[in-house]
Amino acid sequence: MSSASFRLRSPISVLDRYITRQLASPFIFGVAAFSSILVSVGAIFDLIRQMTELGLPIAIAARVLLLRTPEFIALSFPMATLLSALMVYSRLSTDSELIALRSAGISIYRLIVPAVVLSFLVSLLTFAFNEAIVPAAKYQAGVTLEQALKQDKPKFTEKNIVFQQYREVKQQDGASQQQLERIFYAQRFDGVQMKSLTVLDFSQEGLNQIITANSAQWNFEQQTWDFSDGTIYLVDPNGSYRNILKFERQQIQLPRTPLDLATRKTDSAEMNIAEVQDYIKLVEQSGNQKSVNQLTMRIQQKIAFPFVCLVFGLAGATLGTRPRRGGKGTSFAISILIIFTYYLLSFVCDAFGRLEIFTPVLAAWLPTVVGLSAVSWLLVRAAR
């Protein structure tokens, strides 16, 4: 088979290669430009303040800045996709190249295929970045900064650890219903011991046992809790105390879930999707449905965010095909307006999700769905 015959059958046409090459340079420029802006606003100014006011060493500041950079690069990917598509298609429109191509029978839908492919690839890149690099880098940046400033905040929950344990109970009609079995409360946690504990036991009919203790520590060898300096109140069904037992040390069979809840990092921005899902399983056992909903929303946002690249790429290509005057400055200004509008909508949806006005899925995906719908409408109009 000749090379000429191969080129004719190649799925990547000359037009695709031409537009793709045109998109590459503005995309790289956009990543550099938007990353620089985001790094300056989100990290550099604060680090300079800490260097001048708190004596943060410049070497540590540089390391923290380097560790925070992946987060801002990931945020810049959708913006750079929008800017590159808008700049390239605007130039093609201004130079009448789009008119020539459409005169040759090439539709708008076919012309924007390179932008769609680029947007999809950048979406994959954004997802990979946010899963494999950003959480670990952001966590390490926080640890490095706290250690340097000698402001180490505990990597655990310090106060008010609450855990509600449920069990499945069969009803007379055969259906299952969750019933409260225990409530575990610790006033403080120092990283090793729980302090000032109260355990309410509902494992029998009603409240049947109350345990209080000054401290408790998880025994890893025997997989039990070692309670110290406490009292066990046995409660009759009528609510009176049947017996009161004081102890200096007592092993009590309770799940270690309260310890897991206290020692797990709780910032979802420092976790990937698998880690958030594991943390949700712990929170579900505590009965805190509001926290479960918010964490579920974070997972959906982590999945939905990369698709912003596709929305922005389509928006840039569609708007770029419309004739207008102006060069790179106009494209940059339009990009900023679209980005601001999208993130404003995202902020509102996030707030409604936190208030549980929207479901987690709706709060996470509504900005993307609205953006995709608006861009599709503009594309249909541009193709007429």
C-alpha cells in the first residue's frame, strides 16, 4: 500500500492536524497564564505574608509553593481549553478560513471535532491529576507548612467524637429496620486516648447500660477498648438504676469505629475518590447523614469537574466561529467572563448542596449540565 493511499484512509485528516497544531500553543500558553494567576492569588501572597510576619524560611516557602502548584495547574486546564479553542477559532473566522471551509461543504460540527477531542483528552488529564497528584501534594504542603511554623495541628479530631452504632432488626412483616444500639461520646482525643467518655447502650430493650470513664484506649492485640477509672450503671426498664459498678480498668467490647473516625483526615480535598468512599463508610456508621451527603457531593464534584473541559472547549469553539473583531485580548476577556459565570453557578450549587436544598448529584452536576445545554444551543444556532 502506498503512503498516499494510507494518508487518504487515515482517520486524522489534514484539517484535523492543522487545527490541532493551532490549538496546542494557546493551550500551553493558557495553562501557564492561568496557573500563574491562580498561584499568585491562592498561594504566593499568603506565603509572602507568612515569611514576613511569621518568619517562614524561604526554602520551606518554595517547597510549599511547589507542592501547591499541581492543584492550580489542574484548575487551569479547563480555562486553558476554553482560551485555546476561542483564540484559534476566532482567528480562523477573522481570517475567513472558516468561510472557505464551510464553502467547501464542511459543517460547523465537523470543524469543531478537533476541539472536542482536545477537550476530552484534557478532561482525562484533569481527572488523573486530581486523583493521583493533587490530594497527596496538597496534604504534604499542609504538613510541611505546619511543621515549619511549629503550628502542628493534630492529624486527628481533637474534640467531641460521636459515634452511633445501629443494628438491623427484622420486623413482623419481614422487612428490616435500623435500630439504635449504642451511642459513643468522647469529649477529647489526644491521638492515643479518648478522654471523658460516655457510652449509652441500647442493645436490649430501651436504655439498659451507661458507661462513663475518664479515659479509654484501643487495645490492638485483643481488639477491645481498655476503659480506665469509670462507672457502669445498669438500668432497669423503668429507668431506675439496678446496679452501679465502679472500676479502675475494664475491657469493653465495642467497635473501633470511633477511633477510625477520630484518626482519619477529614479534608476531602486531600483525598482521592477511593479514600473519600472509605471515609463515607465510617461516617455512615456514625449516623451523621449530613456529613455523608456532603462527602457524596464531593465525590460527584470530583467526577464532574473534569467534564468542565469539554463544556469550555465546546464553548470556545462555538463562540469562536462567530464573526467578531478583536484579537487575543478579546478572547481572553470572553474567557474570563465565561469562567466567572461558571464558577459563580458552581458556588451557588455547592451552597445549596451544603444546605441540602439540592441533592449531592444535582449540586455537583447542575453547572456542567447547564453549561453543556447552553453551549449545545449556541452550536445549533451557529450551524444554521
